[in-house]
Amino acid sequence: MPSGPTTAPTPEAEGRQTPIRVVTTVAMLEEIVRTVGGDRVEVQALMGPGVDPHLYRATARDTERLDQAELIVAVGLHLEGKLNDILARQTQRGKTVVMAGETIPESMRLKVEAGKDDPHIWHDPIRWQEVVDPIREALTKLDPEHADEFTSRAEDYIRALNELDGEAELALKDIPEERRVLITAHDAFRYFGDRYKIEVRGIQGINTASEASARDIMELADFIVARKIRAIFVESSVPPATIEALQKAVRAQGHQVAIGPSLYSDAMGTPGTPEGNYIGMFRHNIKAISEALK
């Protein structure tokens, strides 16, 4: 029996056939995109382990990747200061650019240095989960057929961040009040300190582009001696010279201060290692801090 004419389904009718091409600035954002997007995304971060986002300049290859991306995700809030012009041009061309840190409610941001917002939001898992939904929304607009998958994976990731926060509370609660002071090379851990009630000091400000002066080091050395602080910390993405100079200045006053394990401040660890993902990186930091300060 003859049948009527049929029409082959168009790609539009079948839904999107190819993964969304995404570029992020830092690996912490790459992880969120990969986790929420699953096999519906092809994502890469411009900055790998040990890279300082405050100082990072785009290469020709980076510009090519950004041009080819359908979605770009950055922290914003001046973290990637030397990429601002490039990201602005991508926005002007009609590219979807999510400045994830700027989607966080103003009331949740910490103010530093002449009223600027501190961009290091990932050091508080509760605040950091606020960037998950804007990323999910951006992916959904580009691939609405898989909206339910994106939503389910985003909810799972937020639950994992809540559990991580509980782990941190438990690990850090036994640090004595007088030792709850975290001193690092630059002031990246304010959100961590605010969340877990730890006083935070950095030799440099929130931006590593600023230089630490001899006076900065001496004032912090005086503080360490007065408070009898036992440990200070280097960072994986910042050269150790300033922390080593601080230790020397403290010892010159007759006080011994140890340099604790390297903390992951502005970048995660090497992919494939426990610290190569956000939760593993955060666990490393809370273990290093709690053991050195107790």
C-alpha cells in the first residue's frame, strides 16, 4: 500500500547535534562547565596549574580559542585584569560571555582596596555555588533540549559543595582562637577567612600585580611576632620569595615561624592528581591549614 510523502527531520527538529564549544579563563570554572554540561560540552581553560590569573596575558592561540568558542566564562571582578579588553571585544561581537563572579549578589561579595570587589570567591564553597546556576542557564540557552540534564548535574554539584563546606567546618573548628590567623603571599583567602572565622593577612593585596614593599614585610613580621604565629604559607601560583623574606624578617626578631605546605590560591593542581579538581584542591587547603595552625 503506497504511503504518503515523508520529510526527513531537519537538524533543528532533532535538536543540537554537536557539543557546545566553551572556553573558561580559570580551571575552577572549567570544572563547573564540564560537570554541568557533561558530554554536551567541549571545554578548555586558558590558564592551567600554577598560572597567576592577575598577570596572565592572552597568547595568539588563546585569542583563536576565544574566537571559536560559543560560550566564554570568566570570573570577572578584575581577576583576569589583562584579559579585560579581549573579553569586552568578544561581548561586542555578540558572543555569550558570562562573568561568573559578577553574577553573585552584591551583598555576598567582600569589598577591598577602594571599594573593589574581591574576586577570589571560590575559597568559600557556599558563595561559589552561586556561579553554578548562571553557567547552567547559559548552557541551556545554547542547548535547550538538554536542559533537564544540565539542571540535574548542577543540583548534584551544589550538593557536593555543601558537603565540602561541612568538611571544612569540621576540620577547622579545633584550631585555637589565638591561632586562627592565615598569612599568605597575597590576599586571596578573605572569603575563606570570612566563612570559617579565620583572620587573614597577605603580604601583597588581592592583586599580585602590586609589589610588596620592605615596610609591608616588616609590619607583617611585627604582627607575627606579637601574635606568636607558628606558620605562614606559600601559594602554588605565586613565587615564594616574599614569604621567604617574611620568614627571615621574623627570625631576625628571635621568633621561629614555619613555612607551611603550599596552598592552592588562584589555580588548581595538575589534572589527574587529587588537587587537580576543585573539591580535591579545597580539601588540600583545609588539611594544610588545620594541621599547621593547630
